[in-house]
Amino acid sequence: MTPDRSSPETKETIPSRVPMEPSTLLSPVPVVLVSCRGRTGPLDRNNLITLAWAGTINSEPPMLSISVRKSRLSHPMIRETGEFVVNLVDEDLVDACDFCGVRSGRDLDKFDACRLTAIPSRLLDHAPTLAESPLSLECRVDQVIELPSHDLFLARIVAVTHRADLMDPSGRLALHRARLVAYLHGEYWNLSRCLGFFGYSVAAPPVLKRRMRTIRERDRD
Ligand SMILES: Cc1cc2nc3c(=O)[nH]c(=O)nc-3n(C[C@H](O)[C@H](O)[C@H](O)COP(=O)(O)O)c2cc1C
């Protein structure tokens, strides 16, 4: 299963590579709808912003980061309350996800425009949760790092909720059923097929066979 990198044939099959300018091509990345709300004046209303620059950064405590330009309306909202919710995007939400990434909450109410529903978050006081999202991570900002183009918000995940229809009969979260969307070089893609599981490359053959059979049967549901 592990490729033999010492084999002489490997050398002949090494593909040629083309250099590019350094750029932000880490791919694929999740694309998410972040919901937020400020506290004062015109910031005191619900908003949604599409972000592709979000990532997990710590396990204990669970933390993630988002990178937001200062020019976005969402930026002062998140700054003011120190709260935001990362809502995962499924195929039903992809139109709204694109729209919320090209229109500003300064000009319209994006929840209304996309016919989406803001519901109170479980633990946050200001930022709402997007009811239609498969899974939402409620976050409180710990630290803000100002980078040349974006501000990097490092945040603790204080609560997680998911849509009830994403539970399998045994009561476990079935995220593979969520039809989540990834972002790849300017395009939205679905995730159509499971290729393996954590540690599959070193799994004992009977374990590998059993687990992959379970996954394939599960995906037929
Ligand atoms: C696919 C996609 C990914 C985006 N990712 C980011 C991002 O990571 N950070 C950011 O600041 N803006 C990002 N944007 C742009 C904002 O979503 C966009 O400027 C939005 O209109 C800002 O809304 P607001 O002014 O209501 O906050 C992205 C847009 C799209 C379409």
C-alpha cells in the first residue's frame, strides 16, 4: 500500500512540475457561512459573510480561526461582540453562500434576501445561528492578529449544534449525509465519494476490508 520510493522505476515516472507565483492555493478548503451581529447602532443586526479562510487550529480547547478583511461589515460586528458562528454549507445552501460572499450587509439583509432563518445560538449572546446549516460552531474570540490584508480571529468553539436529520438511527452524527461543499480554486465542489478513513493506509487488511465495506454500505443508504 505504501509506495516504494526507493524503486528505480519511480524516478522515471516522476511528473514534471511547473513553478507558479506564490499564492493562496491551499486546496480544497471548507467554505462556510459565518453569522454575526454587532451591539451598537447600525451594527446591531444579523449578518452573514461567506468565508473560505477558516480552519481548525487547536483541539483542547477546541479552537478555529477565520481571516476577515477590515473592510467587511462583519469585521466590526465580530470585533464588537467577540462572537461569531461558523455554519457549514451544504448543497442546498451553496447559492446563498455565493450570494453572501458578493453582497454586503451594508446594502441588504442577507438572511431576508436568501430566505434564511436566524435563530438564537445556544451559548452566545449576540451572534445568531443559521437554522438551515447542517452543523454550526459557536465561537468566542480569544485573540486577533492583524495581518497585512486580513485580520486573523483565533476563537474558542464553545458550543456545536447540528440539524436533527443528520443523526443516524444509533443517535450518532452522520456528517457524511450532509452533502457538504468544498471550495477549490474559485469553484464550489461537492464531496462525492469516501476514499478512506483516518489511518486506513496502515490498517490491518481485515480491518481495512471491514471498515471500507461498512462505509460503502452506509453510503448506499
Ligand atoms: C467563496 C468566497 C470566499 C470568501 N472568503 C473570504 C474570506 O475568507 N475572508 C474575507 O474577508 N472575505 C471573504 N469573502 C468575501 C466576503 O464574503 C464578501 O466581501 C462579503 O460581501 C462581505 O460581507 P459583509 O460586508 O456583509 O461582511 C469570500 C467570498 C466568497 C464568494
